[in-house]
Amino acid sequence: NILQKVENPHKDVNYNIRLSCPEFTSICPVTSQPDFAHLIIDYVPGDSLVESKSLKLYLFSYRNHGAFHEDCTVQIAKDIIATIKPKWLRIGGYWYPRGGIPIDIFYQYKELPKDVWLKEHSISDYKPRG
């Protein structure tokens, strides 16, 4: 598995970690054209954290992966969950339009602990030029 974990140095408290990938790329399985997204992953760690370099290499591996937006977004969440077993996780996949339709995918695992401050995503809805 490309994804690796490291020990959480603050297991005694709940806190949120936000990981952003503003230049995520995958391949459309129908047209073989590149698809681009801005991914935002929030999670409350348990015993482990996602090791950031391994996450970068994992996300970059999608550049040659043919899958629909929904599959990519949810599979990334599932792979992180399988690797680190977080207390909570949320992913937002903000896919840039091709053919005039932006597609945004949201997935959440478990309930956010009540004592965790969570900043909302600051990605605005797609607005065409003009």
C-alpha cells in the first residue's frame, strides 16, 4: 500500500487535520481526458496520522487511473480510513467542469466529535468567466 501512517503524538485530545490537494488529476474512463479537482480531506485522528509524503504519492498515482469523479473521491476516503482508522473523516471533491458541468462529491465517515472545531470549506461554487 502506498499510503503510510505515523503515530499520533496527541492521542489524548481530539483535533482536526485538514489536507488539501488543489491540483488533483485523474483520467476520465470514457474519454481518456484528464479530470481535475480540488480535494479537501478533514479527519480526527485516532492512534495514527496519514504520513504526508505517502499521501502525496498516493494522490499522484491517480494521474494514470481511469475512474469517475465519484469513484475517485470515495475510494480515497476509504483507503485513508483503512490505513489510519480515524475517529472521523470527511472529504470534499470539487471537480472542475468539463462539458460545462462541475461535479462536487462529499463523503463523511462517522460523526464529528463534539469537542472538535471544524472550519468549513472555503471553496466557492463554480462561476464561469464573464
